[in-house]
Amino acid sequence: MTVPPDWVTLRIFLAALELGSVTRAADRCGIATSAAAKRIQDLETDSGVLLLERRSRGVRPTPAGKVLARHARALLDLAAQPGPAGRKAAISPGRRSILSTSPACSSSACTICRAYSSSITERPSTAASSSR
């Protein structure tokens, strides 16, 4: 069984998408580039899909990466909320992974990526939609 990604990894992943670079994401998050790259690589390994398209001029999300980004933003938004929902989602010091926060967010990001990967394999013409 795979371990759901932790909040830091999700933040690094989203920063890489926003900035178009794992190096700039690492700088923003205050960690070494190699550590940021390893976290993203582990996230891809655990989810079983490629999340970033790596190019000489930076990174771009794959369709699965777009899906994960949408759900990661929703989870981080939930964690930032005051009250019971935010407290359930908040990470405790020393805990590496929490993603299942409430019935509304019961699916882990890894499960979402695997499901998307399966659907794209079965129907290659499927396009990702990331509406907010």
C-alpha cells in the first residue's frame, strides 16, 4: 500500500507547476533542489503515473499532474480553513502524511492519479479538465 503524500510534497509539487521549475520551487519552499526533485519523483512512483513533463526549460504538468494539482489545492484550502474541517486536515508536527481529511476528501491524491492513469490507458483520447 502506498503512503499518501504529505503537505510539504504537495506544496512543492504545486510550486513547481506555478513556477515551471523544480529548482525555483525548492528555493521557494526552502529546501535543496535534490530533495524537492526526490519528493516529486517519489510522488510519481507512489501514484504510478508521470505527473510532470520535464523539459530543458522547466516542467509542465501532465494530464494526471493537472488532476492532482486541482485536488491538492482543494486539500490545502481545506487545511487552511478555521474550525473542525481545518483541524481534521491540519498536519501535526512530525507526521509525514495525512490526506484523508473528511468524508468530502476521502480519496487520496495517489488514488486519484491511479484512477486517471487507468482511464487514460483505456481511452487515450481522454482530456483532463481542471475547472475550479
